[in-house]
Amino acid sequence: MQAPSSEKRPGKQLALGLATLAAWLTLACDRPSESVVVAPGSATPDIILIVIDAARVDRFGAYGYPKSTTPNIDTFAEDAVLYRGVRSSAPWTLPAHASILTGMRSGDHGLHFAPSREVRAKVNALRDSARDRLLASLLSKRGYATLGISNNRWVSKATGLDFGFDNFFLIPSKPEARRRAAAKWLGRPATASTAAELSVELFEMQLEKATPQRPTFTFFNLIEPHFPYLPVDRFAGQLGGDRAALEELIRTHRFLELSMLGGGVQPESPMLSALYDEELLQVDDAVGKILNALRKRDLYDDALIVITSDHGEHLGEDGRYSHQLSMRPELLDVPLIIKYPGGANAGSAVDLPLASTADIHQTLLASTWRENPHAGNWSQDLAKPDAFGREWNLAEYYYSPWYLLQIKQVAPNFDNAAHERVRRLVFTASGSHALDGREDSPLLGTLPSPIREEVQQYLAGLIKTEAPSPVILDEEDLDALRELGYVR
């Protein structure tokens, strides 16, 4: 196995010992440390999991981006451990979130596109085995109060990802509906103008109601970097974006994102890139407010806080847009920054090129159980980098004939048949290996043994497992997804 490495990042003193040098390659050290970041099960810390939708790792200052897109997150990273090399299990929202929240691979949890051409049956349901592993459900059994706040319809009751939350808020995408919902939830008119700002208000309301003796788990999906990239006035133009130009394209092309995916319209990459950066700056502002709400109540220091993304985004590279039909690094490489209770190993960076966002699941559970009953699955504890034992990682994309037809109807020259295949990438220490969906795929021969046998066993299990039943989406669900560009 390729050993993980760690280094000190500027601005913080790294407290890592020589005893863990094989896993944590330090640049400076002045005292011994344990071989784990934080002792598992030593407490039941408050847990905050922030998933920024469609956020590319290469656009974060903490990861080297020169523009000031994420000043609050960059400051947060000085208190945290920054993980490099982490990949999403899937290139789009639904299966990627399901992997984060269950610790399972896409094929195992089942929540992804279904091979259906019918509008009302286009995604599979979460398997029962996966439903029982949802973070909110497990942490609730551990005694946690659980709160979910989602800005994306894919992460909601409609897909079963609300299971186990004491309170779950799905923020409407349309401004008028959002104002009505805010008034109902808050008991007063909201001051927020965006979904992320309303998410902050709801979080602060729940903090005021929280029982001090009971630990809390809070999950956020914040959607700002998702298409369409239309920052509000306060952020528009700050990083060179031309919002009016994109608004004009949206007016002249009713289903712009689908047309972009099909090659019907190809906006200039620099225009999209600047607007995307401003959307990231906008969501960073909301993240800063979430963190400040914790600091103001003296909850920040002892909390376990995770900031990550479900997947990245194409911004015109080689004519690619959005986050479908591709398994490229722009979509699979994601940020992962974890602040452990007490600021353990603050300011360090860890290289784990075979880590997955599914590992967030085990990392959070391990922090609350001394003898973790959920250990031994695909997900691994990132707080123990020297014990990281995965020899291969996997990303999967299950296609939808229905979705491909949606693109074809908007972009007639789109070759939808060419995309009717399951895509898999297996990552090993030697690189990535593309596979098709067959158990006996000749492409398996590119994998070294025993990884080849393990992947074959995984594929064989998927073929023998009964497919989950389809999710039935109602008109309200479809309307919300239409706002995000998924539906005509």
C-alpha cells in the first residue's frame, strides 16, 4: 500500500511525532504524538458536515488557487487537517451524497440513475441495507440530535436521504417559495436572500433550541456553485464575472444546461469560470457565517467539522460542461478539510490518493464510538492515516436513457447511444483504470492481482443483487429539478 504522507502548512504549528513518520511526513515537530488524529470514542463531539455542491478542489485557496474564492474556508483550514487526493464516488449529486451519508459505493447503496426511459422512474431507491447505515440514523441511536438542511432536491425526502433526521429542511429554489417557507419555519420574514443564507438562519434557530447536554449532528448541502452560475449582486463582478452575459444565454436558450451537455451551445470557458468563482465566493460567505455561529456560542473548538464537496464541475474544458457524462478529474477530485475536536493536528496536510468521500462516514462514526460497531466496511477512518488500508478506490457513473433523451431533444446532434454504458474508474497506486459494466470485462486484465479479483467479486455481487425499486418523483420534485437544469 502506498503510505499516506503529511506536511505542515503555513500558519500553524504541526504537532506530529516521529512515531507516525511513515504515515505523517512532517516538516516540523516539537513533541511526540499519537498515531491517530483524535482518540476515537473519547467523547461525543458536536458534528457539522458541510457539503458544497459541485465545488471543484482546484478552486479553493487552501488547495493553491490564486484567486480569493474561499477566504473563510482557507482560514478554517488553518484549524484543520487538509486531505489531498480524495475522490468522489460518483460525478453527480445523488449517488455522491448517498456514498457520503452511508459510507458505501454507488453500486452497493443503489441510489443512482435507473435504466429507465420513463420520466417518473428515473432513479433507483436506496437499498434497505444502505438506509440502515445513514449517518443521521446511526448518530440518532447514539443519542445525537440530528438536523439536515438541503438546498438540492436530490438530497431530500424524495430520495430517502432525510431518513434519521429529527428535523430536515429542504430549501425551495424559487425565491417566492423560499420566502413563504422561511416565514413558516422561522415564524417571521427571513432576512436571507439566497438558499445558503436561509440555511444559516435555520441553523442559528436550531442552535438556540438545542439542549446543551445532547450532542448534535448537522448536515448541510449548499448549492451555490451549481449551474446556473448567477451570483447575487453583492458578489457579482467581484472576480471578473459577467452575469448579464449568462442571463442573456439563459433567456435565449430555454434548456441551456442540457444544450451545453449535448454540444448545442458552448459558452466561453473564461466567462463561466469567473461566474463560478463568484458563486464559490458567495457560498464561502455562508460557510463563514455557519462557523461564526459556532464560535459565538463557544461550540467551535470542541466540534468535529467537515467541509467537502459531492463532486466537481466542468467549465468548458474540451467542450465539457456541468457534471454528467464524464469521469474526469474536474468532476471526481474534491476538497476534504476536517477540523477535529480541540484542533488536533491543525494546519497539517495529508496525502491519501486512494481516499474516498465515502470515508467521511467511518471517520465521523469512529469519533463517537470507542469500539465502533460499524468498522470493517468499505469506508475507513481518516483520523488514522497510518492504518489506512485500501489498495484501490472506485468511482461509478450509471447512465439514464431517459436523461440522455432529454439532452437529445434539446441538442439533436447529440449521440445519446454512445453514452448508454455504465462507467467505472478503478484507482490504484499505479494510476486509474477504466472499466465497463461487465463482470468478465477484458479491461479487468489491466488491474494488478489481487485487486483484479476483488473488483471481479464486487462486480459479480452487483450482477446477482436484485435491482432496487424506482423512486417515483412527483410534479413538485420535477419542477425543482427543472430549476437545476436536469429536466425539460
